[in-house]
Amino acid sequence: MQGVGFRWFVRERARRLDLAGWVRNEPDGTVAVAAAGPPERIAALRRALLDGPPGARVDELVEMEPIAAAELPNPFTVLT
């Protein structure tokens, strides 16, 4: 998934949901997201990612796996 401003969209949405984690571009053009928080907030982020911001194209969300919040930055950040 990729689009202009996508990482910033993810960061802002995750911060509004008070999630820990990060978003980054991958070398193959996809975007990786690691997020931790209450299940209902993770579900809300997932729904937002499926829609994406205006101008973005989201083809699919590939995988989800549990991750400990202590392993992730807080507040949610964009990695470069």
C-alpha cells in the first residue's frame, strides 16, 4: 500500500487512537506498520488503513501479528 502522504496519515490516525508504534516505507514500495494498543483501537486503525487517505491506493493488508507495546515507540512515529 502506498500513496502520497500515506505514512503521515497512518501516524496521525494512530496518534489519535493513542497507539504505540511506527510506520515506514519498505524497499519494495510497500508500507510496513507496527502498532500496539487495545484490540478495538487496533481494529479502528486497520479500518482506516484499508480506506487510506485521499489519493492513496490500498491494494491489501497482508499480515497482522501480536506485538508488545513495550517494544514500540510512543508516541507513534514515522521511521525513515
